[in-house]
Amino acid sequence: MSKQATIELLNSNAVKYRKTRSRKAKGELLKKLIELTGYKSIKSIIRYYSRGRKRKRVEKRVSLPELQPCNIELIKSIGLKSDQPCGKRLHPMLQTWLLAYSKRHEIDEEYQRRIPSVSPRGLFF
């Protein structure tokens, strides 16, 4: 079979292959195509069918804001004073604690705004 005829055969069966849902039917179709085209393996035909398709892009994770060492010490002291809750429980409490803490101590306002954007898993110590 010529190269052009092979390509035409594969292209004509591409839609049928994609619409087929069962593995058994796809396997039978691929075996039939191997016999007709002379390809050496099923995998080569599958590669041919998936070659032109675009894959879905996975969104990259955005890095979390870095905590400065002085801020880590602040979170650590608040965590120790509140009986060392896990980060998941400490995260919602931090806003309340920081407001009370800021009345007695100086805390950077930017830092207070950044606390909700830090992941609860990033609050372990």
C-alpha cells in the first residue's frame, strides 16, 4: 500500500476511532488498520491519531507570598499562645488575633493584608 493511500485510510477511520467508546471496538479497529496499512504496532497508529490534537493546558500554580522571618516569628508566637492549632484552623483565627495584637504592638499594614492570601498549609511551624 502506498504512503498516500495509507494516510487516506487512516484519516477516513480517524473519526470512527474517536467516536468509538468501547475499548474492545477500538482494539478491533486498530488491529484491522494494522493489517491493512502494514504498521508494526497499535501504538504507532494511536500516535498518528493523537499527533494533530491539542492537549488541554494545565494552569500553573501561582506562588504564594513569601513570609519574612519577623512575620514567621509573629505567627509562631500567636500559634503557640492559641494551643498550637494546625494551619487549617490557625488561618481563620489569624485575622482576629492580628487585630488584637496590632492594638498593643506595631504590625505592618501590608502584612495584615497579605495574611489571607497565604495558604493554610504554609502556616505550619
